[in-house]
Amino acid sequence: MTLASYLKFLRQQLIGWSLLFGILGCLATLLGFLGQYHWILGLFAHFRVQYAAGLLAITLVLLLLKQRQCSVILALFALVNIVLIAPLFIHPKDAPITANTGTRIRAMLLNVNTNEGDPVLAAQAIRAADPDILLLEEISREWIHDLASLLKLYPYAIERPQNDNFGIALYSRIPLVNTDVRHLTESGGLPTIITSIQTPQGPLTLIGTHPLPPIGANYWRERNEQLNALADLETTGPTLLLGDLNATPWDYYFQQLLKQSMFHDSARGHGWQPSWPVQLPLLLIPIDQCLYSEGVVITNRQTGSNAGSDHYPLIIDFALTGSGGE
């Protein structure tokens, strides 16, 4: 084989593999729009950033190989994903920029990973963030014991530890009143904390929840039912919802939650902030969420440092605007 024929062979191979992965990326892009029909189809919705990056890279390769028609098609599919991602980088026009008072409250959400998490790293991450309100998920009695010296800094607490990856606990430096723990689905489901926090700016309803992961038809239906139930919750005044929702912003049922409720997505305007799985950085997706109602302004949103879990912490700075109150 001459050098010229070998280079031609390599070019053909590169074109072939690029087209194959490009077609798969286009197919995955389309399947992500069908998540309401089957749990497997729903999984394709979560990787919009990866699709966009991959399709753009393949488009560039094909352009260099002078495959212009294929490049245009792949670029259009990449653009579809970019359009879906864009709201993360655009601040909502109707969102207030500043609150009426300068009092900032910091909330932190951390899924600790019951069986494989590291309490030492978790404690370090919590101390570094220094939240006023701390929601821990996948919390067990052993975890509460391991974090005891830290948790005593929070005089108000609601704890529902479990050993099955679905315990939940809320800790606060600010008084909690009218505390309730509900199971929102017909089958009982997982515990959801609903409480009123007496902030210096007035009362705030806080909801902490953790639906099942949408793996398998039964878990998928249960998760969807819990998301629908969250949309139907009736609360008065400013409300903040925190939780590992096991759903990204492009999930059909997450979008239905926003459409059918008073909630807004705090991720909008704060950029790409994936939270899971920490161990697979190329597959990171944002499933830890903070939603808010009228009367709440999000002043900052960020993911924290490695907390020894498969999730990054989610850290929210917010204040009450004085509107939307009781």
C-alpha cells in the first residue's frame, strides 16, 4: 500500500466514523423530545450539552474533510441543542435583579450518597459554604451521627433518615414553623419536607424533596407522579423548592412541573452547572434543582466543591422581594 492510498483509506475511515457518530448524535437529539412516552426515551433528554459539543466537533471534522452537506445537517442538529441550552445563559427578563432588602440567605442542597459518600469531605464542603439552610438527601442515622458536631450549629432541624438512599433532613439557623413531612404519591412515595422559615424579610415556604430515579418503568412513573404532585402543591407567599429531582431542565416532566406551577427555574441565567455524576465528568448533568416562586429573588447560584459524594452541592443565595408575600 502506497502512502497516498493509505492516507485515502484513513480519510475514508475518518469520514465513516464521523458520520456514524454524527447520525447517532442526531438520533439522540430527536429521541430526547419523546420522553413522555417511555422511560428509556426520557433518558435521551438529559445530555443536550454533550450532544451539542459532540455534533459541533464532528461538524468541524467533516468540514475539514470537505463533507459540506453532511456538515450543514449536523450543524443544524447541534443548533437545536444549543437553542435548548441557551436559557441557562440568559437571565429571564421578568426576574427581579435585586431584592428590596440587603439580607441574603444562603441555602445548600447536598445529596451525600448514603453508602459511598465521605462524611469528612461533606463536612468540609458544608463548612466552606456556610449555609443558613442545609438540605441533606440520602441521609441515614449513621450520617447524622458522623456529622453531629457540624449539625449542632443548626438549632432547627427536621430529620427523616433512611438507609435506602432516600432519607432527607433539613437544618436551619432560622426558625422553622408549621413543619410537615408528606408522601405525595398514591403509593406513599418518598418523604417531602414542607415548612415555613421565619426569615428577617418575612415567612418563606421551603419544600425539600427527592423523587426516585427514572430507571425502569415503575420508578419512572413514580418520579413523574411526584413531580406532578409538586406542581399541585398549594402554598402561600414566597416559596423555594430544593431537591435532587432526578430530572434535568430538558426532561418533559420537569418542564411540565414548571408549566403547571408557580415555580421558576433558578438555573436560568446562571450558566452550565451540572451536579451529577461527579466521577464521570464528560457525562455530568444538572439534576439537583432549585425552583422559586414570585417573591423570591435568586442573587447567586453555584455548584460547590467536591463533597465526597457522586453529587456536587448546590448553593443558592436568595432574598425576598417583598412581593408575592402573604
